[in-house]
Amino acid sequence: MTMIRRRALGALWAAAAGAAAGPLASRGARAQSGWPSRPVRLVVPFVAGGSSDIVARSVQARLQAALGQSVVVENKPGANGAIAATEVARSPADGYVFMVGSIGTFAINPALYPKLTYDPLKELEPLTVAVVTPNVLVAGAKFPASSVRELIAYAKANPTRLSWASSGTGSSDHLSAELFKLQTGTFGVHIPYRGGAAAMADLIGGNVDVSFQNLGAAMAHIRAGRLKALGVTSDRRHPQLAEVPTVIEQGLPGFVVTSWQAFMAPRGLPAEVRTKLVAELVAALNAADVRERFATQGFDVVANPPEQFAAFLRDEIERWTKVVRQKGLTPD
């Protein structure tokens, strides 16, 4: 099962911090000079505390200062981001609503759901990829397994008891678990939540056993001892969890899954609005304090131009479509 290829990530790392923007025909209201003249909505398609929410709130204050208007973060969870993405896709393309979502919302949902209510390629406009981060396999502090090998042994000894939490059907953590089960020949009940924060709350409470979560969102819980990290899904150890071996090191070759968060808006933004919004997002993401905060949480800033994000998104949708078809995955 091929996950995000290194050459695709290379394109992200090479992305310039600039934000060139070509003219686009606007399907919405034309921007008035002096945009924005009222508060702007930043929609997060998951509950507070997850990776998308962390990204939104990390740039909120700088965006407000740069735009001279309030930037209101709104959490609208459900259907792995589909509810919020549908709302944003159908909103006026006037610059007063945009969103930050995950690889699941923008790239996996189109592959997994045959009747998706929004089209990321046709109805949403790429602004910039914000951050990338590996997933980390985590369990509650009292769970008996403390490594991938111990988890495999536990799963085989208890074939009907293991439960896998995810931030939603079709999320990268859901498909990471499916890949794990395929490669190890183990079973586990998938329990989808309305975001990673809700999944981790039940992990901490001992209501579910294990989960693959974005390292950036799980880092604080790991450091506080509320969750324990069993392995990371990158091709090498992550500097923020240098003591935790990769899943590959623990016997699962090729197990690389990297998640990302990105900003999108309704398709057809006026060119001047698109240019300004992208420029301010990139500037906020590249601010020294924001980059440092992301780094300590396990996120790496990308902040690439819309054209590079658009090409990357097409590749990601094609890649995950192949994965879903090859493995015969369907929504729960």
C-alpha cells in the first residue's frame, strides 16, 4: 500500500514562501476596495484541539492584525470535514469565509466517498499548505503494550478486544490503522470520532485502546504522560520524539504516512482578495514565533504558493484513490 511518496513531499519542502496568484473569474461578489471591511470566518471542520484547530488558532492573531478585522474561528465537525467543506464550497467567493482542513478532508474523502457533497478540485480554491507532520501510534498510559511489537502480540492474543480510535472515517489515522492491520494480520474495531481531540480524550480515559494521531496534535499529551507513543510513521525518527522508534524500525517495512493541513476558500475568489489572503497566511505561517511553536509540537511549516498546492492536491487525490481501490476500503 503506497502512501505519500517522498517525491511529492519534496515538492512541498521546495515550495517558496511567496504566494503568486493569477487572475481567476469570480463566481461570487466582486471584492470592494478595502477588503476586508467586516469580520472574516475561518472554518475548522473538526472539534477544538485537533491539528486543523491548532493551525487555525496559531495564525488567527497575526491574520487579525494584518487584515485589520476580526478573524473568527468556527469549529464545524462532522463526516471527516465534509460538513464544513460543503458549507464553505457553497459560500460566496468574496473572501469573508475560508477554511483550514486536513489531508482527509481534501484528499482522502474524494477517494473514499463516491457521493461526496463537495469537490475540492472544482468547488474549493487552494490557498496554501500550512504544515506537514507524521502520525504517531499512541495508546493510553495504562494500556499494556508500549511498542509496536508488543501491540501486535497483544492484538494476536486478544483478537476481538482491540479497539482503534480515529478522528473520522477516511482520515489519515483511519487509513494508517487499516494499513497496520493489513501488514500485521491483526484485527481491531474501528471507532471513528468527530476529530482527533475527541479520539484522544477517550484514549486518555481508557475507553479505547490505540490510535494513529497527528504527531503535532498528540505531542502535548505524550509529553504530559497522558498518552504513550509506540511508534512514528515517518521514514526516520522525529526530532521531537527522538527516543521513539519508527514503525518501520519495529518490523513494518515501508510504513510511511505523513499528514498535512491546508487552507482553502470557495472557488472563484477575486484575484486581489486571493493575493492578499495568501500573502498574509504565508507571512503568518513563516513568523518566527509561529514556526517555533509548530516545531515544538511536531509540525513542519510548508507555506507554499497556491499553484504548488493545487498540483500537490491533484497528486494526493490520485494517490489515495489508488490506495482505496487496491484495498477495497469503504466508509464504515
